[in-house]
Amino acid sequence: MSEFRSRRRLRNGLTKMVWLSRLSTFIFFGLIAGILLVAGLFVWYGKDLPAPGKLTQAQQSQSTRIFDRNGELLYSVYQDTNRIYVNLSDIPKNLQNATISVEDKNFYNNIGFSPVSYLRVLRDVIFKGELTGGSGLTQQLVRNTLITSERTLPRKIKELILSIQVDKKYSKDQILEMYLNDVPYGGTNVGVEAAAEYYFGKHVKDLDLAQSAFLAGLPQSPTTYNPFSGNKYYLDRTKVVLDSMVNNGYISQKQDEASYAEIKNYQFEQQDTSIKAPHFVMYVKQLLENQLHFSPAMVENGGLQVTTTLDYKVEKQVEDDVKTEIGKLNTKAANYNVHNAAAMVTDAKTGEVLAMDGNTDYFDKTIDGNYNDALAQRQPGSSLKPIMYATAFEKGYTAGSMIMDVKTDFPTGDPTMPMYSPVNYDGKFRGPVELRIALANSMNIPAVKMLALTGIKDVMTNAYNMGIENWQPTADNMKDVGLSLVLGGRETTLLNEMTAYGTFANQGVRQDPVFILKVTDSKGNILYQWHKQDGPRVLPLNITYLISSILSDNNARSLEFGTHSWLYIPGRDVAVKTGTTDDKRDNWTMGYTPSYVVGVWVGNNDNSAMNQAISSGITGASPIWYDIMTQVLKGKPNEPFQKPDDVTQVTIDSTFGGLPFGSQPTRQEYFIKGTEPTASSPVYQNKDGKTYYVIKENDPVSTDGQNRWQVGIDQWIKDNHSAADSQWYPPSDLVNPQNSPTPTPH
């Protein structure tokens, strides 16, 4: 038995040796094959490469041009190419070190490329299925001047071969000098001298550490980090550069902090005015990089021909209207203290942006004019109330449901905080109102009550689905949200509101904003083309019709706005809603037809309050909105909102809702079939041959057992009706069998 085991062990050992021998042979020949394959690829792709010496004679890149939808040239990146070659000795050492630190810290020690970076690229190809970046300074120089910049494996191989050749032919200082003179820094600015003059108004040799760090951060994404594009992303990028310089031993932590403070407070100068629709164009440039994933070099000097959705005739009219109306508000006689405004026009059916004016005057530095207010987070005031009412209608409430507009205290959820006691825009309380009247006149107390009845999370869900990105109902996002949400308690952007109102206009189907129709290269080859697709349905058609019916009802809103406000366009069916924050820092007007959406915001970029005399429907955003909408609709037929078959019109009691009662006044109201009233309002109660008004509302938000809603109702009756109005003081044994408003399930 022992001999048998010894033989078996010997046989197993021989078998393992055979397999190991075969495996070693396989690995050896596989390695040889891999080397031959790589060598073959290098030979194949290297046979037609340009000579590295052509770096010094590289032709200027072709202009990227941006057009409106009709072929009107809006911006030519190299319309007047701004490029001045300077010697390395004239470039501050801080700028050289900053560039090396953030782009290629081993530049002076590598052989034209970083093996570690290429291993990372190989990893991404194998495990992620995508070809990523990872290029050092020499590779970027080669890509910008000798070959194309598309992300393909053949281009990567060519880039590697040329980088090695360039590294052998030129000294490191020569390569760095050529790089700093050929890299794009945004707009028409190629090279550090042009960039220094454009951003700081000085020669590159005069730049200090903070300014050098700023410039070193730009090449990664000149559009994103452009300080004139309406954001502050360049601050974080500059901090990254400074931190990298500290880590690489070029500067101290104290220098880092001082330089960051300097750039944070720096007032940038801008001199380039050869541009139309500047806020729109700058945003399109961002989208080319961030949404369509063209490289910064491709956007800046790749000869792209970009056809956008903009209609420059509409854009020019919008810009003129904004500037004119804001000018009127700031005369000595008026002095409304309004300096900034943004306005947009979109195609409701497609989401195409026809106009985007992001500020009163792009080139006016005194008002921070280059900041794009259409993209800024602002408090919406009451402008998003229609989303809450749409959600309520989904739950069975109707435009004829009655609710009490009376002074009401709402708990904040924090026992250390005072009650939340909103007031209406005009300071009045109107008692019983139906939801059509409450929304049309933008009454605040009914809106807060309806939000409590409808549910904050459900309203935020609908808003997010309609395009209000900042209202995503996540647990973290809802921590600081209360009943003030419906009065402007959560910020949003004009661009997002345009999407949401476009959803109402498009009968519940959301069309996300579209800015770019087509991108071709300089030879006409199509690199990107937009094709219209129907977006998701986020609201039922019948619900959106009810909202459109209310917002276009000039008679319904006459309590607050009168019948001849800037919200009324004679002969046109136009739905419109205003919004103003309590402290008059933000003023909105949003409106639409079935085909067009127009939105306007006015305020101040320093967040200072406007004159308290600003009044929705009279001053501020509404006259601008009226001018723009009137021009957009000029020469076009009127488009009524189409009533769905499952919406019916019923005569109702115009005071308390329900079917007509006695000699009480009546009106016509639209209902989704199945939600129309089947009896008179339960408010009417009879005793001893007399009719009384029994108005009861439960308080769904108080947690201490107090019915504060009813307290407010009882106090309003005492303040507005004497004992002689006996119908308002029913006997105590009369009880309204239902709360009001009462949803009807459907």
C-alpha cells in the first residue's frame, strides 16, 4: 500500500511538472506575440505620422463657430484670433510650476509620457470599456498641434509615438514653451500672453502667483472655469492648482492661502464684445463639453460648426425688452432698485430654447452683467403654486373645492420657534374661496393649507418630475422643507421653471430644454444631431387642462390683479402666474400658450431688496413678460387650450362650492368626470326653517390637539360679520358633516 501511494505521488508530481512546463511555454510565446503585436501596431500607426519638427511650424487651428437656428453667426471662437508667442524666459516661474504641478508633475523626469497614466488608460479600456484621458504636457502639445484630439486607440498610439519623438528632439524647456503658447485658455485666447491680457489686462511676465495659478487651471476646461460664464467654478480649480504646488514643494501653505484669497476677491476684466446672445452662447459652450463630451481643445479650436436652437430675432427682441423695462424701473422718478433680470422663450412642444437673456447687459460690469441669472438658484415665491394645485387635483380636490382664506397659525415642528403665520400678498383675508379663485389670485393661506392637505413629499415629487431639479424628494433634501415650500421655501432656476411650465403647456408631457440642434466638423461631417423625442408623461392631460384653465382666467384673477393687468393679452388664451418673495428680492412672471413658454425673473445679483412698491402684474417682471409674449405671438393665430373629453362643465355655487343652493350666486366650473358635485355644499345647514353657514376645517398639522384652522375661521367670522348676520352664527348643535375642502376620489 505504501509503495502504491509513493508511485501515485510520483505520477501526480510528473503531471504537475508537465502542466507547468506547458504553461510557461504558453506564457513565453504569448509574451513574444504581445511584444510583436505592440511593435506591429507602433510600426503601422507610425508610418504616416507628421515629423515632430513641425511643432514649430504648426498651423493655426480652425475656428469653432456657433450659429442660431437660421444660420445667423452668434460667435466665432477665432473670429479675431488672439495669440502672441512669448519666450519661456518671459513666462513667470510660478506659472510654469503651476502648470507642471497640475498637469504633469513628472514632466522633467519622464520620456514624453507617463507609464502610470497609460496603465490607468489600459485599466479603463479593459474594465470600463471606455477610453479615458491621462495625457501629460508633451502629449497634450502633440494632440493640439500635430494630430486630432478624438479619443480613439489609434490616436492614442500615434500620440504616444510622437510624444517620445518630440521628447527626444526638443529640450523640456522648449516643449514647455511651445505648450504654454499653444494651449487654449478660453474664447479666442490661445497661449498665456493672450490669456493674461484677456483676464487680467497685463502682460504674462507681470502676473503674480494667484493669477498664474488661475491661468494654469483653465486648460482642463476653459469653458467651465471661465469667470465670465456665470459661475464660480474657477475658484475650486484655482485651489486645486495651489494645493498641488504646495504638495510639490513650489510654494508654502501661507502663500497658498493668500493667493486663494486674492483670486476669490479679484474683479475680472472682460474686453471681448464680438458676440451675440452671449449668455446663451457661453452656456452652449459648456454643454458642448459637459453634455456632448467634446474635449476642451475640440471646443476651442476644433473647427466645430454648431447650429443651436436660438432664434436670434426673438433673442434680440427679448434683450431689448429686458434692457428697456429695467431702465424704466431705475429712473430718478421711479427708483425701484432693480438692476438684474433674466428672460427665456422656449418651444413648449419640443423644449427648444428660442431665447435666453441671462442678464440686463452682459458687458456691464457694474451690475455683474456677465452672470447668467437664468441658471441661478433663486427663491420662486408663489410661482410654483400651480404644481401644488395640480397634485391636489390628482388626489381628488377640484377647482370648485372651498377653503377658508383666514389668518391661520401653523406649527413649525420646532417648539422653540414661533408659529408660521403667512399673510396674503395684499394683506387681506377673504374668507371662503374656491380653489380656482385661490390659485388665480395667488392667495397664500389657502395654498399653505392645501399643501398641508396634499402632502409636501407628493408635491416635491411632481415638481421634480416636471423639471424642478432642486426639489428632488430625498430624505436629505426634505430635512429643511416645511409649509413655506409653496411660497418660495426652496430655490430653483428660471431654466427649471421653464421646463415645468412647458410641461403644463405640453399637456403633462415634459420636454427637457434643448440648446443644440447639430454639430459638424469643418468638412461638414455630422458629429451630433438632435432628434425630437416625446418626453415622459408626468401629469394627466385632464389635470394640466384644469391648471391652464385657471391660469388663463382673467376674470378669476381680477380680485388681485384687476381685469387690465400686464397678465392679460387681449384676444389671446395665455396662462400666466406671478411670484414675489416677501422681502421683494425676487419677482417672477411665468406664462405659456400651447406652443410657447415665456419666463422672466427680476431682482439684484447682490440679493439686495427691491423697492417695496414692486407689485406683481403691475411692475417688475410682468411688463417684460407681456412685451415678450406679445412679440412671440405676433402674426400667429390664437391657440385655445384643448379641453379633454373627460372634463365637463357644471354650474356650481360660487361661494361655497357644490351644486347651486337657493338664490346664492353661481358660476361655471370644469370638473374631471366623476369629481363633479352631486349635492349642494355641506356648509348649508337648516334649522327651524332657517339656513345657517356651518364652516368646519380640521387642522392636519398641529400635534398638540388644538384646531388652529378652526380658531382662525371663528375669529374671521367675528371680525367680518356682526351678530346681525345671524346665518354666520349657527346653533351649537348644528354640525357640518364634512370637512372643507373635500376631495372626490377618481
